[in-house]
Amino acid sequence: LHTALSGAEWVRMILAIGMATAKQGEFNVYIPQERAYDALTLKEMMVAFSKVEGQVFLTTTYDPCEAIKGWDLISLAGRSFSLETYDEVVARGRP
């Protein structure tokens, strides 16, 4: 019997429980623990949480492998701060 979960699976499970127990009609914010998602896993996580009622913040050291509609990317690299909307990411041709 295999019972261990990967970091991404753990986050999905914890957020699913949080979303299932959240008060309906209220704005909810979900900030799971940081995980070192690879670019593909991050994309899959973003797609999975695209229809969440509320706000989800995912932190990672990688960019997703492609832009996901409805998500903005905030970079805290170095000493600078930048925000790119989905449309800006697509226009630049970045993943």
C-alpha cells in the first residue's frame, strides 16, 4: 500500500480540504507552503487552481512552462520586483 504524497499532491490535497471547508460567499485567500515545483508541475498546479473562488498564491523558484490565463507572475528575483499580467507574458513570448 503506497500512502506517501509528493509535495504537489500534498498541496492539492490540503487546498482541496481548505476549499471544501471554506465559508461560502466569502473571499478566501489560499497560500500553500512553498514547494520547489518544476515548470511543468507549476503549470499543472496553476491550471488546477484556475477556477478557485478566491485568491491562490503559489511560490516557487521556477516560471511555469507556459502562461496560464487568469494568472499573473510576480518576480522577486534579486532586489527588483516585477509584475507581469497574463497578456504581458504572452506578448513577450515567455512561457
